[in-house]
Amino acid sequence: MPSADETALGALAARSRLSRLAKELEERHGPGRALPGAPERVIDRAARKLAANRGDLGALDFAEKKAVLDLLWRRRGPWIALRADVEAWLQWAEKDWKPRISETRVCIALLRHYDPELPVAALSQAWLADRADALWGRFGDFIRRWRLWEGGDAVSRIGAALAAGDLAFLLDAERAAQTRPIVQGSSFLVAVAENFAQAATEKGDWAATGPLLEFFEPAGLLGAAGPASARARAKIALVSGLILWAQRDPRAIPEALRFAFRIAGDPRAGLDDWRDIPDDVLAQVERWLAEDTLESSFQIVAELRTDDSASLARRRAFWRAFLPHVTRARLIGARKALAVAKEMAKTPSCALNTYLSDHCGFLLELRGPDARKLIVFELNNLAQSLFWRGDDPRAPEFGPRAYDGAALRAKCDLAQSHLPPEGWEEKFAALIARETRIVLPAFSPGDI
């Protein structure tokens, strides 16, 4: 058997041969992976030197000059590139950086950081247009086929093709191992996503949404490269377009919501990524989700066995009758209820700090024909139901992830009980009719 030293030497030799082979293949066919660019410390050092030397590239060593490529795409820092700076750097790259490497790195940076508002975008595109033949291997073939150096024009062509159901761009990017990680999550792809959403909204064809979103994994669209403003525009265009599609074709509601949640998350789990979505879009999503929220609350209560089946059925029938008037709802539960909700892995839930660990229910908003609102907090196990007028500043909001039961009760003037067990529906319906003008004859609320 070989000794430990012989084994180590053999492994070293193998790594050396693999290293030489990898280098030869890279020189022949191009990089086999997305090039990460210069280390951040080198980029920072180059930025400081440029700031101290009025943008003079001569003050930088070779590694720092290469690192300037990343600086050209930055909007903030000690040194920001102007048109003359970009032109000077491109002249240096053509003269002193190894041919084919410089073209490939400039093209990769264009895709990764694509930002048409920066001077480096148009200058890089023009520079690459005359040098596209120098781009390496399959990556070069991919760039040339789609003429990606054309920037905005390429974005429009690709977005329109995707909206017509043509996935060729994504399939081409997938085939070449060195191409997918460059395109994946790039700022160029963010621009494509926005353009696709605009075109799909007009055409009504959203078949490419799933494959396109796959190219943003694992970080998702909101974790992609490029300026935050571009990601926000793409998010708004995609989510708004998807919801409009589902409004036009209700059969598409489940799929549209699934895609919207992949982009911005379920609003019941947090509204942060929905705050810049148009109010009417979010309102529509909230209305669609209300039924699922109520159903989940009753399913959890049934699992907890806190209410007899007849009482639970009556509660379910009562609140389902008001669904056409429910504009949003949140599932709320104490410790045991949250455990059941997690096991069901279906509807996002908010925590409730209260005196019973198996309390479960919902917070919902009712809106009447004249836009008057009523906020309702309903729990199982014969707990009081709490009501607030829509203009009451003490009414709970729908953004928090946790609620305190005692604080809610202390801030409520319109509490109602399910006792006695007979007649509570009429009592609740009368209050709702009085405050919102929502009248359901089945419950005979009496005079409003």
C-alpha cells in the first residue's frame, strides 16, 4: 500500500494536472462559471486610490485596474465613474488586458450589473458591438445569438418573445454550464422580467412566468443584482400584471397568487414587500385570500376540539355568509393553535398572547355598501368577539405578526358574546348592519 506521503503527493499531482487542464479548457472555450469579479478589498482599494488621484488609472496596480470594472457600475462610493473615466478604462482594457478575457469580463459585467442610466452601459454596449466575435465559447455564441450588447433593444426582444410563450432565451442560457450562472439573478434578467411583465399584461400569456422565476433562484427576484429601483419596477410590473390576468380569468387565480407569492411573499405573512404594490392590487389579493384564512381558522379549531361540532358549524356558516363583504383577514392563534397551523403548513398565522393556549380565530375587515368599515376579532372556545368601527384609532392593524389579547379587549367598546348559544347570530348581524349597512336577511337583524 502507498505511504501517507505518497498518497499526498499523488493527490497534489492530480490537482496540478486538473488545474492545468482547467486552465487550458478556459483559454480554449472560455470560463466555466460566472466570474465573481475582483475581491471586494481590491475594489475598495482601487476606489480610494482613484478618489485620491482624481481618477488617474496610472496610480493603480494591474489588479486594481481590473477591479475598476466593478466600480464603473456603482452609483455610490468614494469614486463614481463619469463618461471620460469609462472611456479611459475601456482604452486601457483593450491595450493592456489580455484579449478575449477583457471582452468577456466587460460583457459579464454588462449582464450582471445592467443599469441603462449609467454611462458605462451605453459605452460598454458600443465597445462590445465591435468585439463580439472575440467572446469565448458557448458564452460567446449565446451573446451573439441574442445580440445582448444591444442592451434595451435586446431586453425588449427577449421580453416580447417570452410573453409569446417562446422560452428559447432561457433554454439557451440553461444549456451552457458557464452561461446560466452569469444570467441567473443578473440585473439584465431583472430588466427582461419587467419587460416580459409589460408584454404579458397586454397579451395575457403568462406561461413563461415559472421558468423565468426559476432563473432568480435561490435568492429570488428581490435578491437579484442591480439597482433596487429596477427590482422594484420588475416586482410591481409582474405582480400587478399577474393579478390583472387573474381578474380577467378567475380560473387563473391560484396560479397567479402562487407566482405573486414567489415574488413578494404572502401578504398575510408580512406586508413589507407589498408596500409599493398599487393599493388596488393588494386589496384584490387580500379579498381572494379571505376565504382561505377563515377556512383555515375553522379547520384548526376542529383539530383542537375546543368547540362542539354544531357550534363550530354555526360560526362557520355565519362568517362565510359575510365573505362577499370581507376585504381582508388574518389567521390568529395562541401556542397550541400555532403548532397545528404549522403542521398544516397552509395559511400564514399571527401569534396571539392570551389566557388560553388553544385560542384560535381571525381578524377581518368588513366593508359596507357606503364604504363604512368594521374590524372584527373572533375567537373559539366561547371567547368574546370584538368589534371596532373603521375610524376607531384603537382598532388593530393588519400588519403586525403578533397580537395581545388583553390589550385588544381593553381597547374595544363593542364586545359581543356567543352566549346564550341561541340568538347570537341575530345579535351579531344587528351590530354589523347598524355599523356597515350590510344586511343579510337570513339572520333577521331587525331594524338598522
